[in-house]
Amino acid sequence: MEKIFYKKGVALIISVMVLGLLLLLGAYFLTFALTEFRISRSQVVATQTYYLAEAGVNEAIWKLKHDPEWKDNFETTPTCDTWLADFSRDNLFFSNSSYQVKIQNSDCGRGQITATSTVELAGGKTSQRVIKIKVFKAIGSLTGESAVFSGGSSENIDINSSLINIYDGNLFSNNNTKVSWWSEVNVYDNLSTEEIEGKALAQGNINVSWTSTLNANSFCAKNICEGNCLKEGCPPDVLSMPMIDFDSEDSNSYRNQASTTEDLGLCSVLCNGVECDTKCIYTDDEFEELLWQVGEEGTLTLNNGISYVTGPIDLKGGRKLVVNGALVADGTIDIGKSSCWTNKGQKDCGFDQITVNDPGVDKPSGLLTKAKMNFGSYTSSQIINITGLIYANDEIRFVSLPLSFTVIGGVLARKISFNSVWETFNIYLNNAIILEGVWAGPKPPEGVTPPFSPVVTIEHWEESY
């Protein structure tokens, strides 16, 4: 009997232990299942909260692109640099949810969007997500992405007996474009592949003689509409000539900037490598004296950033001119139009060389005049390189250039003509250089709204709970 009782007692103990173990395992699995459920629920709510905040961000970006009020306030002076706006949405995708969105500009076309989403949970709890992003619109092109731009409403681009290559941009005339006398014009869109993908645009007509070729991907004009002209139209819309502040009272005008640099003692002019002057503003006679001082085959180097001449400029008599920045003139600029120069009983003859270098980001470079600009047959005995804007309020003429000519930036004038330019003329569009040249620096004149790109770019993304 004792053995039977003992066996029954052991069985009871084992049964209790097994049941306890099963109870512990059941409790563990129940706890594990509840924890997993909470985690899963938390992930669902976190995902909902995140995408809710992202929806607020996307709505704000949409408004910057398409809402006229938001677009104007984001881009347009005088209040765009301090513009602030906000909006909110409740129960947009599901109940007990909302998001609030705020945008604060730090500059025109640049600001920070903050989107805060909230989901109400049981027991008075909430789930929240905050997304902060910095956005901006890049400044677009003043010339409709055109490297050669004629802004006169009754003037043309005339190309005769010339070889012209345009890279990364278009050819645009606010009137007519004429290509004749065995000319070849190639409008490349992509420098690396040299595919003919650029556009020939004219508010008037595009006329190409049977002896000449104009190679472009699209032709958009009154008399021809081929390729992709949906954006510009046939003919394209009139584009106003970008206007330059040469000498107004504004502190950012070219003349006032040159004057300020001179007052600070930062001007430096070299004659054959030796400093010979510390001015930035010259009369035409003073500038001519500097050119005469360097002598035949001599080099005048302008390290002023901006050099301003209050009259015409005539580079002749075998001189070399190096401009590290912008050379600006009130009168006509002639480069190599004449071979010889007689002064003080001395006669110098030869080819003239001009080189323009870009001094860096946010600084203007190029040749700019209120009047006309002429490049003649004595322009150079070496390859010409200009990194900057070539700009004339009147006409620019390139005639019988002896060697190849390269421009990185753009050519802008009321009227433009190429005549007997048999050596290759290469023009590479650089919108940043054009902007800096037109604005005399990185920002537009007061009251001028720059042409912002329609694309909103995200510069920084930050999340918090």
C-alpha cells in the first residue's frame, strides 16, 4: 500500500510540475504574443504617422509649384526672404489624425518646411512625427537656355560664311535668324556626346540658304516648326533682353562697385607683369595710355574684378589684354579691328590678343558695353578664350577672325552677326556666368525677381518623434 501511495504522490507532483510548466509556457507565449501585437500595432501607427507627415511635406511642395499665392510669396521680392505660412489638415486619410505644416523662408526661393503629424490613440495617448526639410528653387536661365541670344525685337542673328558650334544651349532670336554663304551651325545639347539636340528658336523666321546648314534637334519659328516645340511654341514667346545696371546710383551697379574697390585700395593693374596702376575706373584716354604704355606685343593685365571705362575701348597695335573679371565700357569696344596704332610719332602694328578669366563664384566676368562691340580680323594670332559674358546693348559683330574663338558663358546683344568666321567659333552655355554678368554679382538688382526653376529641390531632410 505504501508503494502504491508513493507512486500516486509522485505522479501528482509530476502532474503539478507539468501543469505549472505548461502554465508558465502559456503565460510566456501569451506575453510574447501581446508584446508582438503591441510592437506590430506600434509599427503600424508609426508608419501611419510618418506617411501622414510626409503627406504634409508633399502638399507643401505641391503648393510651391502650383499654388499661385505660395509660388509668388516663395519667389517674389520684397517679402520672399522672410515669408512665413502654415496650414493644417484633420482626418484626411483616417479618423483621429491630423498634420500641421509650416514654411519659413530664409531667402527668396529658399526655405524650411516643418510637417508635424499626430494620431490619437486609446487612453488619451498620441503618436507624433516631425519632418523638417530645407527646400530651394534653383535660379533658371535669363535667356531661355540660349547661349547665343539676340534681344532686339526688330533685329536678327546673321551668320554668313562661318562655322559656329553651340554647346549645352540653344540659339535664340527675338526676330529672324539667317544662315547663308556656306555656313555651318551646330546646336549641340550635350557636350559629352555631341548629339544634335539643341534648339534653334526665332520669334520671326529661320532662313537657311541652300549652301548652308543649321543642325538642331528642334526648329521653332513662324515659318518652321519641327521637333519638340511644345514648351516654347511656334514661334516661341518673346524674351526680353536682360538689362544690366551699368552706372546707376545703386551700390551694386558696375560703376559703383568699381568705385568702391578703388576706394578700398584693392585695384591692381599690371603692365608687362609689373604693377603700373591702382585704379578701377578710367576715362577712355587714361585706358588708352595704359595700353600704349605696355608697348607692342606687351600685356596689360586687369586684376580689379571690375574695370570700368567711361568711354570707348580700342585694342589695337599688337597689344595683349588679360581681364581677370569684367571689363565694362560706356562706349564701343573694338578688339583687333585695326592692325596699326600711331601715337606720339610712333607706329605699332600687329595682332591683338584678349583673354577673359572668371575670378570665381558669385563674381562677374566678361566684356560688357552700353554700345557696340566689334571683333575684327586682327583680333588674335592665338586661340581666343573668354570665360564670361559677352554683352552689348547694341550690336556685336565677329568679322574674319583669324583663329578659333571659345566662349564659356554666353553672347547677348540687340543684334548679333558672324561674318567670314571660318575658324571654329565654340560657345558653351553657362547660366551661372550669365547671371553673374547681368547682375554684376550673385543677386539680382533690388526689385528684380529672378527666373526660378519650376523644380523644387530638397537640400536636407530631418525626422524626429
